[in-house]
Amino acid sequence: MLRKRKSLKRKTAKKLVAELSSMFGEIIAERVESAEPEDVTVYLLDDVVEFVRDGDALYPFLGGSHVNRLPRVVVDMGAIPYVCNGADVMAPGITDMDSFEMGDLVVVRDVTHGKALAIGKALKSSSDIEASRKGKVIENLHYVGDSLWKAV
């Protein structure tokens, strides 16, 4: 589990919760802590790891409850081993997806069970992906089994 957790000051915590709420919908937390397991900062809301800040990127942790607020991209069984090894998502591996714009955060899910496999950043909008059906379309930011997943 995470060591060296520290509580954020009330003003800093309030600012973070406001930033998260503007990005992901209303966020409520009594206690906000941070920890730095790798070269990233993770935020714990009420003792649960929920968000990750990696440089300028701020996104939900795969094991957190806020992953469900992201648009989903469903990949076929052939793409799963690659996505779970950190590969970006290619358009031919996508079987279904919600509507999103280029630059939006998405959750990559498997076709059979709907399990969250990765958090990614859309390199194209969903309509562009549907139209072209080729090339790299989702940049993999955080996936099941990566160093952050293991550290938490």
C-alpha cells in the first residue's frame, strides 16, 4: 500500500476537489490526501485512491470509482494483451464506443466482461474513428498491471 501519505491543506484540497468536479462531475470528499508512489502523484479521497496527476495530466485511477464517469471504448479479445502491456489502442480493435471528442479521457474496457483495462486520451474523436477505422486512436496513460497499478 501507499507510504508517505500526507493530508492536503484545506485550501489546497478545496481547490483540487473543485478542479476534479469541473472535469468529472460533482466530487465530494471529507478527507483529501496525496502520495507519490512513482514519478506521479496519487490523490486519495476518504482513504481510497481515486485520481492520478502525471505531469499536466489528471485522470481517474483504474481501481477507483470515478472511472465509470468516462466515455468507454470497448476492445476485442485480440487487443486486450497489448493494451494490458501498455500499447496504445488501434481503431481496428474497437468493437463499440461512446461519443467523445479528440483530447477527452476515455476508459478502455474488454468486450466480454466490460472490465476497465486502461485509461487513455483520445487522439481522434469518436466520429473520426468510426469514419476511418484505422490507425492509433487512443493513447494509453494508465493500464492494469503497470507500475502505478502495482504500487497502489
